[in-house]
Amino acid sequence: MSDLMWFIMIGFLFAMLGMIFFRLGWHIWKKQRINLIISYHSGKVSEGNKQAYCTLFGIGILLMGIGFLLSGICTVFNHSVLVFVPMAVGLVFGSALLITAIMKYNR
């Protein structure tokens, strides 16, 4: 299989994964669907903090999805290692928000 076909397949997979994460983050953030989060992490959150927890957690997942989506789009058009930069940035900032939300509200 040619290199171009591999880049297109990887780009498509990253874009699909990005759309899944984006949709999951949107539902957690905007629709306050705390039941989409693992019950171990959401079980100890008080009723007063559920909105703030869902906001931070949802935005974190959304950032990860945007990073994957941008990397997937860039992979199709640019065949270099730099296409992984948006994914890495999204994962770092998204994970930081997830960890912040868990440490702050999961008590």
C-alpha cells in the first residue's frame, strides 16, 4: 500500500476519533450529562458542584477532540511529523482540565 493511502487512513481515523471526542465533550459540557463520565469520577461530586465539574470535564474532552480532528485533517494534506502537534496540544491541555476537574470537585 502506498504512503499516501496510509496517511489518508490515519487522517480519517484521527478525524473520526476527534468527532467522537468532540460530541462526547459537547454533551458533557452543554447538556450536563454527568452520566457519560465514569461513575468512579462523578460519584463523589456534590450536587452543587456538578455543573462546574461537567463544564471543566466537558471542555477538556472537547479540546482533545479538536486536537484529534485538526491532526486528522492536517494528516491528509501534510505528510510530516508536524501533523501530530495539534493532537499533542489538545491532549496536554485537555488532560490538564480533566485532572483539574477531578482534583477540585471529586472529594
